[in-house]
Amino acid sequence: APAVETPRPRAPAIALTELTAEESARAQACLSHNDFTCALEIYRRSRNPHDLGTVINALTHLGRQREALPAMRDFVRRFPRAPQAAEYRSQLAAAGM
């Protein structure tokens, strides 16, 4: 009998939400210590484009394009009409993404 492939479980989608005051404070603390990975983990759950844009802009200004570009791609997918989206699309195109 042919082998039957068992479907792989899908990774759960990140639930988008308004951040709590505690989460916002933690993300700000991460940023104040230049821990952008920590801030991204928190801000990625936010429904607010400003939150994710804050981290992207900080990474870009620090020259950390390798980290900024995937976050930009995520931003453009999630917030296609946000004011920053056109600039991020331009930067992604310039990077061949």
C-alpha cells in the first residue's frame, strides 16, 4: 500500500491585538537597551503599524538591514495602506525582495 502522508500541523498564527500597557512598557525597555529582537517579538503582535514601524526605523538607522528587511516585508503585508508602506516597498525592491 502507498504511504499516506500525514498533514503537518500548521504553526499557529500570531494573534494581533492591542498591546497592554505592560507589553508596551516592556517593548520600550527593550528599545532603550537596543534589544531590537525583544522589541520585535512584542510589537509583531500589535495591530498598530506605529509599533512595528518604530522597530523597523530603529534597525534601519542603525544599519541593521538584515533584520529590518524581513520586518518591512511583514509590515507591508499587514499594513499595506499605512503611510510607511510605500517607503518600505521601495527599500524592499531596492534590496531585491
